[in-house]
Amino acid sequence: MNNKNNISFNGSFITAGILFIISFLFCIIVFNTVGGMSFFPLVLTASFIMALMCVFLVCIRYAKANKIKNPDAFNPPRDTFYYLKRMGFAVLMTFLMSMGVSFIGTFASAIFTGMLNNNTDSLFLRGFLLKLPMFIIYLSFIYKMYVRYGFIDCEKKIYNFNFKFLTVIASLIFMIPNAVYDSMFYTAALDTFIVNVQTVLSPNVDKYIMEFGVPKEINKDFNIILVAVTILLTFAAQTAVSCFAYKRGKQIFIKEHIRKLDEYEMDENI
């Protein structure tokens, strides 16, 4: 691998990291300083644009590096559109899984919220005990999906851990606005339309003291730092499961199909 590709590769991580940080801080700052739902479309649009930028810039880099290393090796060529399809599908599936499992949590909330409210005074435990099973189900789906990605990518000789890691980062950028908003507003009652699995570790201390569903005053117990930390821990758990599962898919493929390890070669070592 030449130095030019190494520099470009490092740049992909830097780019994804910067876009994630900007999106995360933008959501935290806007929601904490200027308001909630009225600014949600603006924040959602900004994060969506940054997620798309991450996807496009990473895919353009991989297409360019692949062309430099293998100018005549593939027909059809692995161009930007090829990488966009690979990354875009995984990002979309992750987002839909999060929304789908969160929607299921709505029904669990309707059944168990009353019981939890009667049996514990801890706002954190009320939300955690309700959302933890949903989060585990979500992680199990993520695990199965990325094991399959790892296996199929090995089968097609396109296994690339770094590309899939960047795919996970892009997926998280898409989910930042909902995770931040649902960790800050209308949290204590657990009666929102969707119980967001991305807020499983949320302290469930609303930014405002509510009265008849209307914000009355700022809650002195609210802690924006705690909100940020719990979201990042939740994202870290998802990233760890995704990366472990992708490597596990490779291990399963090698165990089932490769008699000698030196027979296996990654076709996308860029």
C-alpha cells in the first residue's frame, strides 16, 4: 500500500470523526440553549446533511483508492456509486432497526409504565428497565446483520473492516438528533409516541418542569453533560457490537470455507 493511500485512508477517519463531533455538539448546543421542537427540523436537516457528507466523502475516497490500486481489475469497476450502495444500505438498515424497535417500545410503555411508576421512585430506573430489553433486542439485530455482512463480504472477497467501521459512524450521525432530543425533552413521563432505544441510559430528567404537558420552568436537576455522556456510551456499545460482529462473520467464513489461512486474501485491502 503506498503512502498516498495511507494518507487518504487516515483522512477518512478524520473526516468522519469531525463530522460526528460537529453534529453531536451542534445538537447539544442548539437544544440546550435555544429550544426544543421548534428547532428540531433545523437540527435534523443539519445532521442529515453532515451524515450524507460523511457517506459521500468516504465512498469517494474508497473508489479513488481502489482505482489507484486496481485500475483494471474489476468489471464493472468499484466506483463511488458501488461504495454508496454498500454503505447507504447498511446505514438505512441500522436506522430502520432503531426506529422499528423503538416503535415496539411504545407498546411496552403503554403496558408497563404504570407498574414501573408505582414500584420505583427513580426516574432513571423507570426508563432503564423499560428500554433495556428493547436495546438488547436492537443490539441482537445489529449483531446478526453485521455477522452476515462479514460473512458475505468474505465470500465476495470485499471484506474491509475499516469501511464497515466508517459505515457505523455514518449511521450514528443519522441518529444523533433523535437521541439528543429524546434525552432532553418529555423524558420523565415515558409517554412519548416512540420510546427511543438510543436513550436507554438517559437519566430521564427533563430540561423543563412540565405542567399539563407544557414546559413551565427550567429543571435545576437537569445536567446536559450527563445527557451527552449517556448518549456517547450508548453509541459506543453499538459500535463495539457492530465491529465485533463483522469480525465474527469473517471468522465463521474462514472456519467453514478456508482450509489454509494463506488461501484467503482480502480483495479490498485499501
